[in-house]
Amino acid sequence: MILKLIIFLLVAGFVYRFFGGKIPFIDKKPLSKEEHEFGQIEATSECAHCGTYMTEDDALIYHRKAYCSNECLEASKKLK
Ligand SMILES: [Zn+2]
């Protein structure tokens, strides 16, 4: 029985490392005050060009607006 427990712990450790040693939503630190002052960007952002929703990590910030991709950023630049 103890062998099963050891194998389970090894597998759990491997999975933990596979996900970068972090557990999403548990390890994620709350936004610092500095970031709030800087951009007022929510954790989920809407692309200013095409309206696609993405996480803040995926968003490209340009002139305090969030874009889902470089294409949308370039396209919105051309519109001006
Ligand atoms: Zn977009």
C-alpha cells in the first residue's frame, strides 16, 4: 500500500512540474496597486479592434487599449 502512495506522490509531483510548478487561480497573485494605476485593465480584456475577449496575459497593450493580436493592433493604427 505504501508503494502505491509513493507512486502517487511521484506522479503528482511530475504533473505539478509539468504545469510549471504553479497551480492556476491558487498561486496567482492579486494585481498590485501599481498595475491598477498604470492601465486600469481588467483581468479579462476585450480587444479594442475586433472585440475578442482574452486574458490580460495574452493582451497586447497599446495606448492603454488591449488588443488580441498584432494584426488587430496594426489594423487599428491604420484606421487613425
Ligand atoms: Zn482583435
